[in-house]
Amino acid sequence: MAQGCDTLVVHCMDYRLQFPLNEWLAVNLPANSYDRISIAGGVYDVFDVLRQVELASRLHEIGRVVLINHEDCGAYGLENSDARHEIDLRAAREKINRLFPQLNVDLIYQCLNGTFERID
């Protein structure tokens, strides 16, 4: 039973990020237009992300996915770096595009100072 929802937002569960993330979402996405999934590490475990994308696509007929990773992510441990996040975000977009070609995927990197950077 499709409900009709425009976007799926996938981000890390880190409590430090929630206030600026809530503000960014309020400015960048219309209210009640998105599903929001919080997973430790954001796209670190891409298979968890793909399961959520499949569900949101099937159940809510989303047309867009916004993937948000962030600076200083504990789930990445010693692998944590800006470059690694960019690599993982791009790899996740590639996998989503292969499996769900109808979806647009936006990549965002959230800094601890509250700024957000779009990754092309």
C-alpha cells in the first residue's frame, strides 16, 4: 500500500548532529515529505542503506534519496577521514543508481560546526 513520500533521508545517529540536521532538513525539504532513517555510520554499512531504500521505494514510492555522512564519525573508527566518507557516499550512490535507476541521489557531508557540503 503506497503512501506517497518524496524523499528518503539516511544519516548517522550521532546525537551531536541532530539539531543542525533538523534545521537543515527544515530549510531544504518540505515538511512531511520525507522518511528519515538514522543508522550508525550513515552509509558505512551500505547493505543496511540498500534495505531501507528498497522499502521506501516500494512502500512510499520515493523519488529521491539524500545520503548524509559526517565529520568525526565514531562508527568509522580508524578509517574515519573526509576522503573515506566521500568514497563511501559515492559508492552508495552508485549502488543505489544501479538497483533503483528511477531514484535521484544527493550526497551531503555534515561538518561538526553545523555546515553541510554537497558532494557531486
